[in-house]
Amino acid sequence: MHYLYANFSMGKEADQNSEWEDKLREVRETLCRLLPLNKASEFYELYCAHVDGRRGVRPNSIEARAYRKLLELEEVILLWEETQKEGGSSSTANILRKIKEVSFPGLERLQVFNDSSELQNLLKFIMKISDLIRLKRTGWVRSGVRDPENVAGHMYRMAVMAMLFEEASTFNLLVKYEGKYLDEYLRHHDV
């Protein structure tokens, strides 16, 4: 089971405009109609974990707790980005505080040596990844495609397609690129 919690926005309305039970039913029906049952089930389980996080259901696993913390971190980052658009403070103190709560790599170095450089670099990396939402795919831009997709959207679709491989572990034994397994490469290839 992949612990990449899926945030599917399938159906007629975005999550915030949906009654959760209706949204769950709609996503389940869409997944079952479009995917093999085993993959539909896997994706639906991931989506349910996402919904539980959004609804405030108490996490019942380490993965669910980690996911909840990541959602909270993302919210802090999004709020910071919005304040930047309005000319607000450029201080990243709240983001760093949340990164510490999530216990990202680098926290131990901060606690033991009072050195926040690893967390600062991690924050810079996260901000760089955030830029991929606004970065249009170069090939499409060069080809003159009207309204080309962004790199983040492309990476997400590639990651989902990698998850759809029936026997990813068997397939990965056969297909490697530059020493990386296929699903790992697909998730990170445009970073």
C-alpha cells in the first residue's frame, strides 16, 4: 500500500462544497467505474484517509497522523504565500515552527547543536517545489500550446500513473532508469 494520501477532486464540485458522504460515494463510484477493482479500492482507501483528515477525524495510524501534520504544514505555507502576494511579512518563522512539529529531517541537528541550517534548506526546497505550481512545462511553451499544464500537475499525474501499475514491484525489477525504480523516477522526474 502506498502511503501517498490521495487528494482526488473528482466529480462536480471541489471538496469544500461537498457533503462528505456524497463526495465519498461519488469518488468511490468514479474510481470503480474507471479502474480495476483492486486499484479502485486502494485509491479509495487513500482518499478516505484524506477525507478523515479534512473532517478532523482522529488519526488512527502513524501514517494518518503524519499526513495530518503535512496538511497543517501545507496550510501554513499557503497562508504565507498569500500574505506574500499582498506584500506581507517575509518571515518564515511560522513555517519553520510547523516543520519542527512535523519532525522533518534536520530537527535532531537543531535540538542537539542548535543548528537550524538543515531545516532552513528544507524550507528553501519546499518553496522551490511550490514554484512548480506556477511553472509551465517548457516543451509545451516552446511548442506554442495554449494554456500549457504546469510542472506540478504533470508530476502528480505521473505519480498516480505509477501507482496504477498492477505489479509495480515486479515491473520495477525489469525497468530501471539511472538506477532508480520506475515509480520513484516518475514521482520525482521533474523536480
